[in-house]
Amino acid sequence: MVWFYILIFIISCLMIFCSGRWLIRGLMGMARFLEWKEFVVAFFTIALAGAIPNFFFGITSAVHKVPLLSFGDVIGGNMIDLTVAVALAALVIRGLPADGKTIQASSLFTIVVAILPLFLILDGTLGRGDGIILIFMFVFYIFWLFSKEERFSKIYEKDDEITVKDFTEFVKNIGMVILGITFLILAAQGMIFSALWFADALNLSLVLIGILIIAIGNALPEIYFAVISARQGRSALVLGNLMGSVVVPATLVLGSVAIICPIQIQDFSPFAIGRFFLIISALFFFFFMRTDRKITKKEAMFLLGIYALFVLIEILSK
């Protein structure tokens, strides 16, 4: 039994290694063909696909009348994306550049939608009206992004006419991205599956399992893609993926869940620590993005410190 779970873990690691390379190669090819900025392509491919597990988990929890599980999943995942994933990418390349008006404006939108569900649920309910507001925010961002060509388009050096070969290569790149995303999601689930068994075998507490295994495991695709993109100097891919991974779950996922089954919280105390640290994480992420238009190595360490402190307080409080 031990060897079975070790084998699952090793296979998952190999799948993650392969999928990261396929994703970056496919996304770069798609960006060139569409003449879109890498940030935009990453936002709409990696982030949307990466939110599929959150979406199905949220819909399932709503159908079973426990939508609060989805709320906790989204809040926890957003905190990891804004701290751990961003910080690791910045440390890999010793500073994560955040140039460009589109990226800067998107960073403001990202922290707004990350915090918005926390304010909408202050009355104790994230109702159907709130769900419509969240989905509207996503539609508004799409409209804003594509309302001006300068926000999404980019000029690449290539032939003016699109040939059959170019289109065939584009289709291959789409297939490569789909395959990479599928492998990445399956690998993350495989690592969670094996890690849960080892955690149970070592008799770790449920709190520790939830914070250190489930939360990190669900965010593993974003974390890994951020690190591998940073190593290749593709900062736009990093930020497009991470901002999209915050925006999509906080708008489309939570909005859909709230419409199907309103989320009600009778006691805010279990979410008090997480809510506080998510707001702090979002504000510091935005502040660091604006200062010198770059997340430095020291700022990355600070973001990691925020998450480490959150984990420590959560464990001690339980």
C-alpha cells in the first residue's frame, strides 16, 4: 500500500514537469497567432481551466446545500495565489516585473474582486443578487479589456498572411495547452490523494491537513506554472495566470454557487482569521505591484511571511 501511494506521487511529479513545458510552449504559440499579449492569453486559458476543479467543487457543494465549502475553498485559494505563488515566482527571477498599463489596471481589479465577496457576505448571506453582482464584475472586466485594442493586442514579427501551416500550428498549440492543463490538474489531484494518505498514516490533525495539504494542493497548478514561467522570464504569463486564478473563482465560481444556493454564515468566527489575512494579502500585493512596478525579492519574502503567519495562527487557534 505504501509503494502504491509513493508511485502515485512520483507519477504526479512527472506529469507536472511535462505539463509545465507544454503549457508555456503552447501559450506562446497561441499569443503569436492571435496577436494577443501573453498576459491576456494566460488569463483566459490557464486561469479559466485552472478554475474548473473549483467550479465543479462549488456546484457540487451548492447542489448538496453546503455552499459554504466553496466559499472557504475560494478564499483560501486566493490567499495562496496572492502570497505563496507570487512570492515563489518573484524569488525565482529575483524580482517579478509588473510593467504595462493593462497589468497595473488589472491588479487593481484583482484586489477589488478578491475582497468583494467578503463585504457582500457581511450581512450573513451571499445571496442570488450578490451572485449576479459577482458575475457582472467578470463580464465588466472582459468588456473593459477588449474595449480598446491596445489593452490586449501585441505586434509580433511574422508574415502578414496566415497560411495553412500557421493555422495547423495554432491548432497544435491549443491541443498542447489542453493536454498540459489536463495533466497539471490530474497531477495536483494525485499529489493531494497520496499526501492525504501519508498525513493519515502519520496521524496529522485535520486542521494541518486542510491548511497545508488540501489548500496548497488545489493551488498547485497555479504555483507550479508561475514558477516555471518565471524561470523562463515570462513575467506576463505569471501575472496573467495568478490574477486570473484570483478573479475567476471569486466572480464566476462564487457567483454561480450563490445563484444556485445562497451562502449563509451564522458564525463568522471560523472565517475571521482567513478573512483578515486575505484582505492584508490583497492590499500588500497591490501595494508591491505599484511600487517600482515590480515585486522585489524582499517583498516576496514578506508575502511568504504573511502566509506562514496565517498558517501558524490558524493551527494555534485550533
